[in-house]
Amino acid sequence: MNKKLIKTLIDEFGIYNKDILSAFKEINREDFVPEVYKDIANTNVSIPLVNGQTSTKPSTIARFLNLISPKKDWIVYEFGTGSGYQTAILSLLYKKVISYEIDEMLFLWASARLKKYDNVEVINEDPLKQKLTKKVNSIIFSFATHRVPNYIVELLMNNGSIIAPILKGKNQILLHISKKNGKINKFYLNYENFVTIRGIADDR
């Protein structure tokens, strides 16, 4: 069913992490796309969703996870639930997934499809306007933002990391923030193409 997609992740994007590949094998993307797009659900393409939004390519999700190297006793914040497909994959790789979706239609869409995932909490709020205090191991931005606010970086546990597409003029560059031995390291990687931020990021 999604054998071609798995082959693409391995052959074209160098994803060899067995846990990540296993999660992609188990989660059926067809369950998270509109009916009209089910025939292309298991291909490596972005797919239109409700309310004018689009889903992230599976290869992008896999590359993000490959950078983070999730562990099954970890907790992750997902900023942008979207279709819920990435959220479902995260649920197999983390102990707890706390996902925020600002768009009410997407929130309702994803929540209905994530009911069976006991370790997933989906919240219809803008995470960048909340006073988040829970320390987590990973933070994944599923939208492009101007910056990652300092108070978000402070939520990272040691050995944790953040993945975020950052707006640079007309372009988006992937930012990987890691925390090792209490020290914060920032690395700018390849170009991305994500929906831009709908909330407000500041430096509280």
C-alpha cells in the first residue's frame, strides 16, 4: 500500500531509522486526506486540505524526525496539527504528543481522526500566544515563522531539539536548535516551503 513511499524515503532521502520507517508503514495517510485525494495519498506530494491549507510532504516529516532522533520515552510539542497525519506518526515515536492547531476547521478535522491515539492531545489554540511551561524533548513547527522566541527555546529539556522553517525574505530556511549539556546550538539547513505563521511570535 505505501511500499513505494517507504522506498522513496530510503532511496531518495536517506531515511534508514527503523523506528521512523516503521511509523510510516503503520500510519495510513489515506485516513488523513480528503476523499478526492486518496489515490495519491501514499505518494510524496503535498495534498490540499480543508480551509485552503495543505499537508506536508511525507519526506519532509521524515527528514525532520531524522534530525530529531525521537525516543519513545520523550514528549513532543507539535505546532500545527494540520491533517493529523504527522501527529499520528509522532504518536508511535513519542510517549506524549501535545499538538496545537490554530485553524478551527483543521482542528475539528484532525481531532476526529486522532481519537484512537491515547497519547495525543490536540488543542485549538495558538501555541505562540500561550504561556507554555511544560518542558519537552522536541518541538516541531509545521509552519514558517519569523523566529523561534526565546521562551520556546527555554522549554527544551537537555538533549532536546527544535525544528522550524524560518522566513528569510522571500525564502524559508530550516532551523535546527539543539540543547546539549545545557548549551543551545543553532544550525541553518536547507530551504523549505511551508504555510506561513498565522499567530504572533515575539520574544517574551
